Amino acid sequence: MLEVGKLSDLKEDNPLYFENGNAKIAVFLVDGEPVATQANCPHANGPLHKGSICDHVLSCPWHGWSYDLKTGACEDDPGIKLEIYPVSVEENTVYVSLVEN
């Protein structure tokens, strides 16, 4: 598990972002719970950590492609799926495992 930041720093409109080697990860607050995903859009590599969230749907700032943060499903192309990673919180610290759910 990788330490990515403090839960108290995670806001609905301000995800945590970190890089570990080649992996770029974003942690979003969705319905009060942290959700970790790849930080780049599978469609065209856009910066998802700079995207917008409505309910639990994340929209890429480059082309507007949308992803369900609960399942990773792409609303624009069912053949594309966003990687979702396991998250745990211990004493206000957010940890992410780079193994997909």
C-alpha cells in the first residue's frame, strides 16, 4: 500500500494526485469515500485529476469522456474501462494499492 495523503486534505473538488514510477494515480472523494483511479484518461491520456465530478461520474477535461467512479465503466465507449484501485484509510492517512479491484 502506498501512502498518498491525508483524508482531511481530500475535497469533493480537489482530488489527491501522486506518481509512483510510471503510475499516475488520482484519489477522488465520492459520496464521502475515497476512490483511487488512474489519473490519465484511457481515451486520449487527458489529466483526469483535473476533471469534474457530478454525482459519481468523472468527466475528462480534454474531450468530456465520462467514467463511473464506482465501476470504472466508460459511458462513451463500453470497451474502455478506468482502472480502480483499492483504498484504505488509517488514522486520517489514505493508502492505495496498485492492484486493480
